[in-house]
Amino acid sequence: MSEQNLDITVYLKTFCGWSEGVRAIMRKYDLEYTEKDIIKNPAFRWEMEQKSGQPLSPCVLVNGTMLADVSGDEVEQYLVEQNLVAPIDAPADAPTDSSCPGH
């Protein structure tokens, strides 16, 4: 198991509980990732929709596998179940399953 071999791209909104939950999991496991803000750059939203086949975010691309419309909890569960990270019992530094304002 080696976190160094992970290629992670996250498609997130600038301000959103779901997006911040994904960021919190990346921080919790000290994972390097590329963030693509779909609000600040509409081209990233288009790219996300083409790759995920749907319009909802966050979407997380891990080593070529697309996790579409996921919470931080779901991202963490995937990473642990795939043996991509070792489980960490400590809580994340932000809520990992919290909606965006207005949803």
C-alpha cells in the first residue's frame, strides 16, 4: 500500500459542504491531488461532466476510476476498501458529509 502511487483529481465547487468534505479527507490522509474548481472555471465543469457522465459534484478521479457525486465519507471508504490508504481513526478537520448551502 503506497499513497505515493495515487493520481487524484478532484472536481469541486469553491464553497460547498460536500466539496469541503472531500478536501478534508485529502488533508486527513495527506494526499497530493489536483483540484479543479468547477465554479471558477466552467471548462472544468464540462470536463467533469464528460468524464463522469453526470452533472453533480464533487467528483473524484482516483487512478482512472471516477467517483461521481460523492461525499468525503464515500471517498474515504473507497480509498480504504481499495487498500489505497491505511485507515486513520482520527476525525477529519471538517465535516465530511455536509450539504452545500441551499440544498
